[in-house]
Amino acid sequence: MNKVALVTGGTRGIGESISKLLNENNYTVIASYNSNDEAAQKFASKNEIEIKKWDVSSYEETKIAIEKLKSKYGQIDILVNNAGITKDAPLHKMKKEKWDAVINVNLNSIFNLTSNVINDMRDNGFGRIIHISSVNGQKGQFGQTNYSATKAAMEGFSKSLALESASKGITSNVISPGYINTEMVAAIREDILSSIIETIPAKRLGESNEIAEMVLYLVSEKAGYINGATFSINGGLYMD
Ligand code: CAA
């Protein structure tokens, strides 16, 4: 039977590429989304992938959504914590709403999702959990105290989870993309984005598929000994 993969924020950007590539490789994929119905419908019309709308920053909504998915699919074998937002502003101008929104969507969501699938994974003796972080969680970025804090926190979460779960056949790993050719990056002011690209040794944005290919490997049975690791995919922008 196909393994079942839940990709949050799975209908657009990096998540869209992950959903499609897993689906092409015989995983049963559910792509969650929260707000952009039009993009989600377009995605659904082109792919044989179930889309499911809920707010991953809500514990209650997430619990209910996962219960429904489990009654339909039996279990979630693979979780890709990909949903994320930016609300950039330097801290001296940052309103609490921007801080809270980013913490809730990017960070609290990973508790909401992971805590609702982890016990089944433990019982089944198999699980793959991938957290999509960011180069800006590793190096910091002007205007992103909120976003960088959540992306750095993902690494601590992932490593602790790896320690707790390794003996049960579960892996938890982080992928840390650089600036990828998505709507999120396209929203950066043009002159600022050009100057960022100048600092990338590869002199270009990354493509979503360059992230999805790593996800495909990490969720496979072959990758069972990779745990608590972080994979930077950033064109050389930051090396650690
Ligand atoms: N380093 C040092 N100083 C900087 C700076 C930087 N990187 N960027 C701006 N400044 C300075 C400016 O020179 C300016 O100084 P003066 O007032 O002396 O002229 C001052 O800070 C204000 O700059 P802005 O005009 O840019 O300020 P703003 O309030 O209009 O905009 C901002 C702030 C929205 C954060 C804007 O700077 C910005 O969009 N920056 C890019 C942030 C970014 O990279 N976001 C990534 C989004 S994509 C993503 O997050 C995906 C991923 O994972 C990579």
C-alpha cells in the first residue's frame, strides 16, 4: 500500500513541488492550505491530490482535520511541516500582531501537526517528519526577527524529536532552503531582492524542485539512518 504523506501549505510554492513529486513517486498525498482557494482549486484540477483547508495555527482545527484524514486513509506516515508566512519589519517597527501571526503559523503549527501524528507513527514503528526551515533561521535577516526566530526554533524541535523517536523507526529532519523562486520571495521589494541575489554565490534563486528532491529522499525507507540533521539548500549563501 502507498505511504500517506501530509504536506502543509502543499498547494503553492515549495509545498506544491513537494506534493507533486511525492505523488509522482507513488505516495498518497494530502496538501493542506489555509487561505488561497483559487490557487488550491487550480492545483486540485491539475493533480490527483486531495486538498484540505484548515488553519494549522489552530490546535483544535488541526486535531479535527487529522482525525478526519486518519479515518479516510488509516494513518499519516509522512508529515512535511512546510506551511509558513512572512510579516517582515525591523523589530523597532514590528507590531505585536506581526510577531504573533508568524509565531503561530510557523512555529505553533509544528506542535499542532506533529503532536497529532506522532503516537500513530510510534505504534506503527515508522514515520518521516520533515520541517521546512530557512537560511534566515541560520544566519538572521534584517526585518525578520519573527520569521528567523521560528525557523531557528524548528531545528531545536526537530533534534529533540529525533532523540525521542529514533528507536521507534521515526526520523525528524530539517531542510533549510535559501531564497527560492516562489511568490513569497517575489513579494520582496525589487531593488532589495536584486541586492540579495547579488550576495548568493550561485547568482540565482533556487527552484522549488531543488527542495522537493531532498524531501523525496529523506522520506524514503533508504534514509532511515538520517536523523536530527539539517540540510542547507541555498546556492552557497550560508555555510555552516
Ligand atoms: N542591513 C542593514 N541595513 C539595512 C538592511 C540590511 N539588510 N536593509 C535595510 N537596511 C536599512 C536601510 O538602508 C534603511 O536605512 P536608512 O533609513 O538609513 O536609509 C533602513 O534600514 C530602512 O530600510 P527599508 O527602507 O528597507 O525599511 P522598510 O521598513 O521600508 O522595510 C523590510 C523593511 C520590509 C524588512 C525590507 O527591508 C525588506 O523587505 N527586506 C528584505 C527582508 C527579506 O529578505 N525577507 C525575506 C522574505 S522571503 C523569505 O523569508 C523566504 C526565505 O526563507 C528566504
